[in-house]
Amino acid sequence: MSPAPDFEHLMRAAGLRVTRPRLAVLAAVHAHPHADTDSILGIARARIGEVSHQAVYDVLRALTSAGLVRRIEPAGSVARYEARVGDNHHHVVCRSCGVIADVDCAVAYTPCLTASDDHGFEIDEAEVVYWGRCPDCAGASPSAAVSN
């Protein structure tokens, strides 16, 4: 098991001022990957007491801009946040319950990750979302058809 990150050091290294709301929000994102803003708000309030919705939105924006958290927004979902940054991983989303899990980048030949025409862009990331049903939902109704 890896040691807990030093959130104060991470913030200072990113050029951010260390505040109680920022510490609480960053800790919440690390502890609860793919959490939405309301969940993060509840976790932060449990940790430090009163903190406003707007403060959490502002902190998430600052942490995202600083590269300390990543914002993802699968189709049909609210924005969610994760602390896994600096790599080009993807996600798998359950169509039934909405649970999200990380998926490492495919290796070897991956035609879907190579643009057929990059239009002159220097591509440094590909965002791929896999959709399906998680094991719990698939096991609950194995004969149910999945539709788009």
C-alpha cells in the first residue's frame, strides 16, 4: 500500500495557496475517485464543517487548472473528478447504475487511438469511454438486453 499523498506539498508545488477547503476537496477526490461535485461537497463538509457549493466549485476548478485533479464527464452524466492525472487512461461506465472504473490505455496496435486525420494538431491525449454493464448489474438481470 502506498503512503498517503502530502496534499499540502502537492498544492504548493502546483503554485496553489493551501487552504482548509482545498485540502478537504483534494482529500475527497483522492479517497473517492469519480465522485461528483455534490458528493465531494458532502465529504468536505464532514471533514471541515461548513463549506459552500460555490467554494467547492472554485476549488475543483483551481485543482483541475493546476493539474492536481482531472474532470471527466461521460455522456449523460454530471462532471466527476479523479486524482489520477498525468497518464492517458480511459473509463468504463455502467449503463445501468452509472458506476465508473479506470481502464489503462490499450497497448500494441490500437487504431481507434490514432486519428485518421490530425488536421495539424499535436495530439497528446485520446479520450475513450467504454460503455456496458458492471458485474453487479449484469448479474441482476442476465437476460436483459442492453440498448443504446
